Amino acid sequence: MHRLNGPRRWFADRLANRLAGPLADWLAERRARPSSRPATASSRSTSKSTSMDRGRLDGDDRRRLAARLPRPRSRHGAFSVAAMQRAWRKVEANGGGAGVDGVDIASFAERLDEELDALARELGSGTYRPRPVRRIFVPKSGVGLRPLAMWTLRDRVAQRAVYDLLEPLFDPEFLPCSHGFRPGRSVETAVRAVIKARDAGNGWVVDADIKDCFDSLDSAIVLRLVRQRVRDRRLIELIRRWLDVRVLDAHGRTVAAGAAQGGPLSPLLCNVYLHAFDEAMARRRIPLVRYADDFVCLAPRRADAEAALQAAAAELATLKLELHPFKTRVVHFDEGFKFLGYFFVRREHYPL
């Protein structure tokens, strides 16, 4: 069993202070667990020097330390009634309609204690089974309709509880180019990143869109990437069941829901999936700004932008994804382009 000390203890403290959920409880217990060996002069010296260096660790240091921490197994506390209550408050705040069972937020709230107690028991005992998903279509900000998976409220609460457990494990690994559905990141931070890259002399842009991204995430790849940070078989099995839930598609066929948009967990799974793409583009030294499935690459010359487009297509193909042929193009700032609800043209940008 690993014993947290030195920089590991520092990073564990940072995570514990950040989290109020089950991961914080796990870290607290790990730190409180007595050691079978007395502290040596060397370990005391290491602890002292580490405390002096705490203020100088940057983001890369934190990611390296996060990778060295033992990957936690889930605890029953992750599915406690308290965890369900925290998840419920977030689901309630996000709103949304009823799933296939017809239970809406008001009806669920009337039986809240009973519903959350039952859900906590099922998750804790391993008897939980997600219910089928209803698919609806909502207008996009531009043209067309966006499919959304309507999970039942109980399934949304369960997914949110798992999200609260997994997000602190994965988010420290994500690169700064990723702005969507992350704490402290937003459309505004993505816009500022585009402006910064433009001002650095990158006047050419690959304005790209991943075709049917959420519906096209390969479930086997999703599970493989999740297993890199999660050991607990029960969590893996939960995610697998959610990916395999049946949903009626636009053609009247019953298909697996996968990581379809609409569930609380799908944005995190999308970022986990596309993190490999972010890393590949970073290795190629291609400036990238990504918000979920929308991204732009920036370059100083048209030839560089064309090369970035080819590189992006090649890297996405390794993940069984492809660029949308009608929504992806190479453009100059002088011509203008739309990205994340803004129109960028020359040295200006305007909200749409």
C-alpha cells in the first residue's frame, strides 16, 4: 500500500481542499492511515524541502504528480445518500424533462428521500440498471437539429455522482487547449486563446467541426481510456452499462446510446476521448483551441494551416472520428469565421 508523503501529500491536500465529495473522504482516510515504519531523517528532510517548494509548482508539475498518485478505487461512500443528494442538487439546477418513465423534476422531488435512498442502495449493491433512453431533437445555434439523449432522472443523478468522482481524476491531465465543460474554463477563455494566438502572428485558421462527435465516440476506446485512471471494476461496469443502453435513433432503429449528448457524464467522456487528439496536436506543435467537438487550429501561413488540417484529420482517424466535410475549412482572419457563438474578423470579434 502506498504511503503519501512529500509532494504526494501536498497534491493530495490540494485535491482534498478542492473536493467535498467522496474522493476527499478517500484521500483523508489515506493520509490518516498509520505508517508501519517510523519517519527517517531523510524523509523529514524531504518533507521540509517540499514544503519550501510548494509555491513554485506549475501546472505541468501538478499533472506529473497527479499521474504518480495511486489511482483510487471507488468506496461505498461514493454512492452514499449524501453523494446522491449532492448529485441531485446539480441535476435539479440543470433542469430538463422526463425520461422514458415520465418522472419529471417536480415528481422526483416529491419522493426525493425514497428515490435517493433506493438509488444509493442499488449503486452500492451493484444491482443498479439504467433505463432506456428517450432521444429528442433541439435546434442548433446555426442550422439543423441536435440530438439529445433524455435519461431518466434517477440515471442522471447516478451519472452526476460518478462525474463528481471522476472529474478530479481526469481534469488535471487535460491540456490548456481544452476549454469545454471544465472547471475554470469557458467559451470566454477559448475566445481569449484564439485572440492570443492571432496576436502572436497566426492569421490563418482551420475552422473545424468533428462530424457527429458524441454519437461517434467508440465505446471500446472510451472504456480503455477510462481504465487508464480508474481501477474499480464497478465503476467501469457502470460506465459500460450507460454506453450500452438502447436508444431510438432518427431512423426508428434501436441503437446503443454511447456517449450521446444529454447525460451528465457525456461531456467528461468526450474530453477524456479527445485528450489523445489534444496531445497529438501538441506534439506536432500546432496551436489548437478546442471546445468539446468544435475546434480551430491557427497558423502563420496558409500552407501551415493546410498541413494542420491534414494532421487533424489523420489524428482523428486514429480515434475513429472524422471532420465534417461541409463545416471544416481553411480561412484567414481577414475573411472572418464563426466559432463558439462569436464572429472573428480581422482584429475584431463580435457575439452572434
